[in-house]
Amino acid sequence: MEALRPCVDLNSPTPSYLSRRFSKSSLLPSLSYGYRFSASNHRFSGKCRISVPYTKLETHTDEKIGGGNSICVEKNSVKSLCKGIFNFAAAAAAMISVCYDSHALAESLTVAFPVSRTSEVNTVQRTLIEAWGLIRETFVDPTFNQQDWDLKLQQTMVEMFPLKSADAAYNKVKGMLSSLGDPFTRIISPKEYQSFRIGSDGNLQGVGLFINVEPTTGRLVVLSWDELVEINGERLDGIDSEAAAHKLRGRVGTTVTVKVRKGDHNQRDSSLREVNLPREFIKLSPISSAIIPHRTPDGHLSKTGYVKLSTFSQTAASDMEKVIDKLEDQGVHSFILDLRNNPGGLVKAGLDIAQIWLDGEETLVNTIDRNGTMLPINAANGHAITHDPLVVLINEGSASASEILAGALHDNGRAILVGHTTFGKGKIQLVTELHDGSALFVTVAKYLSPSLHEIDKVGITPDVQCTAEMLNVPKESLMMDRNGSSPLEADSCIMVAEHQLDIQESSKGTAS
């Protein structure tokens, strides 16, 4: 489960730090990393302090960056200041800023390393230092998998120095991260990060086309399997669907010219059609819904609202609320929330969705930080928008935020879980965009369910397994009168869920 942030955002108690200086050789040009901060346990303020130490750069000039003075800037200026210094020269001093409140404590850390004369490797060196600093401040394991994290930076930087390509240098960064023993702490490329942002933001700037790959030929097709041949005059031979989609995206108000081939893909070029498409804001909803007609054991015909959530994006909670209101207006009497194969997403989205279904100030999840301190996260005076019976579908593909939501609804008595044991990812990551457009995912906390059940590497076990044989009636009778029904109605998990809803309804009717 991920949480986006623009800079470092730490809620842990004040850590302690070492001050040391590494230098492999005084004969090599050095990369100095200034790291000055002030910290306390109070609320963050709007200022931070950056130390840019004196460095003499080997760029055929005698330019001095920073002059050794500390610069105090407004928080909103940090990003642009850092960007300006990063772009100053090919081997400019790299730095990272950590912003805290405080007047209580101030320390500094300066490390010096040999600077690569290959500009693209030098860029990765700065990325390495940036990633190392973020992990040093936030990683959930303060022992860094029982290793000296400062020494690890020194070793990695020295290994990177003789390399000649950015790919080889990035492999060294990935190797350093893998030494932490946590597969969820990782770095992704700028291209991968843009795709991640589209999924988490829930919108993009593009033309609204979905690109598929034709199974037999591998051609890129759109709409009614029309072949996509060119984008802005560029042939798409050998280009995959993600690269083609990237070419279609762009600033709102601009246009893109595409050529498509209709009908038989083996016809001559005379079948090509050129179309100019405007780029607009495209909203991607992670929710789909339907009404499933359901006949209860007493013969009454009722409506069940089916809601499928594919990911926890920034728009997921508001979209969910709208869908529930719409289904309520259409007369549904119960709900099935399908979290199967939902890998997770943003922390806040999962917590906000839980509060759509829950009243009061129930505990939604318990987090454990790097110091072992457990902090419950409670609903903020929640008001459920519906109290209709609820079943949540889960399986081995339900992970992270899906497990938080399922645990919150189950442990607070709001929902019955149907399906299979979930994936078991009980860790929370912070996601930070780095100066080169890549992004670092850092595990910063573990979490337990409201009832303190372990989730990581264990998962959540459903109340009822998702097999038709678990019902008290023969499977054949379940399929009666379902000929020609929708795939939803023929889904055995949904049939089990409907049976559980019948049990809830009957128990309400017989209560005394």
C-alpha cells in the first residue's frame, strides 16, 4: 500500500544520526552531499535548512558551488532550488533536503565520493544519494537488515564510479536496495512512475482510446479491432501498447494524428483512415457496478448492488460514494463489494472507503513504526451512507489496502468475508519522486488489523470459502433458472455471497 508525498514527511520520533566523512581518494574529483536538518517531535513548520558544502568541480573551470554556507529557504522553494543546483553542471554537488519543525536540534552530515566523468552515471550518483538519504530517515527497519547503511552507500558509490552507462549504474542502486531484504522498497524508472501516477491519480491527459494487442498477429488495435498503424506520422511496427499509449498522451488542448486500418488488416494502404484526435482530461474510474436480481428463499425478488473496486486511487472513495447512492436510489437491499485481485493503492483511499461503510470512531487499522510503537488509526466520527447487509469478496490477489479495508469492515462487524485467503502484504510504503523523474518506494510501517491480527505474510482468512459446495443446497440447484444469465450471476463466489446475505436477512427477520 502506497502513500504519495512531495518531499520527506516523517511522523516518527526524533532519530539520532552519525556524522562522518567518506573519501576514497583525494586524487579523484569528489561529489559532496550536504545534509543539514533540524528535528523535533513537534508539528512541521514551513522552513528547512540545507547545507551545500564547498566543492571544486572538474569541469574545466574552477566554479565553486555553495561556498560552504547554509541556506535557509521556504519549504515551497526547496524543490526549485534543488533542481537549479542539480542542473548547474554535469558534476555538480548533489543534495537532498529533509524538512522538519524545530529549533530544538540541528545536526549535519557530509559525505564525499569520487564523481564519475560520465554525465549519465553522475546523474545516477545523485539519485543514489537521494534514495539513500530517504531510506536512512524512514525505512521501517532501523538496522537496515543488520548492516551499516552509511558504509553501504560508500561501497555502492565506489562500485558505480568506473561504470559507463546509466543502466549499469541503476543496477547498482537496485542492488543497494535489495540488500535491505524488503522487496517492496524499490526504485522505478520515470516511465514506470508516470504509469503509476495515472493509476493512482485516476486521470490522464490523452485521447480516451484503449489499445489492445491482437492475439494472433500482435498488432495494436483500437475500437472495433481497427489496427492502429501510425501516430503523428510514426509507424508503430515493433512498438508495444504501453509505448503507443504514451505517444497518444499529451497536454490538454493539443491534437494527435493517428492512422487506422479498418476491416481486413491485409488490405493495401488505401484502407487507411487518418483521424485528428483532441487531447482532453480523461477520468479513469476504478469502480464498476451492477444490480444483480436475487430471489430469496421465501420467493421474494430483491436487488443486490454489486460494486467492483480494481484499485485504491485518489478518486476511489468519492466514486464509491456516488455508486452506492445511485444503487440505493435504484432500490438495492444489500451489497457485494468485490476486492478480488485488487493489489492495493493509496493508504488514504482505503481508509476513506472504510468510513463510507462504518459509523462512529472504530479503529480502522493499527500501524507499527520503525521504533516498534503501535498507533491505531480511527475513523473520524464516521457516518455510514448505508446500513444494508454487506459481503466482501477477497482472494489471493487481494493485497495491501484491500486487506486493510477487508480487515476494517470484518473486525468491526460490518461485513462477512467470502472467498480465499488474501495475499498478506502488511506493509505501508511512502512514494517519493526523485530529481530525475524516477520514484522511490520505501516501507515505513507495518500494520495489523483492528483486532490485532497479523497480516504480513499471513493474509486474511475469509469467514466462508468461495466454493458452491459450501452451501447447504446442491450445486445443480444453484444453477437453475440461470441459463442466459450474466457472468456475475454465474460466478460461484457471488452465489455464495448471496446465500450469506440471505442468512443475514433471515436472522434480522427472526430476531426477538
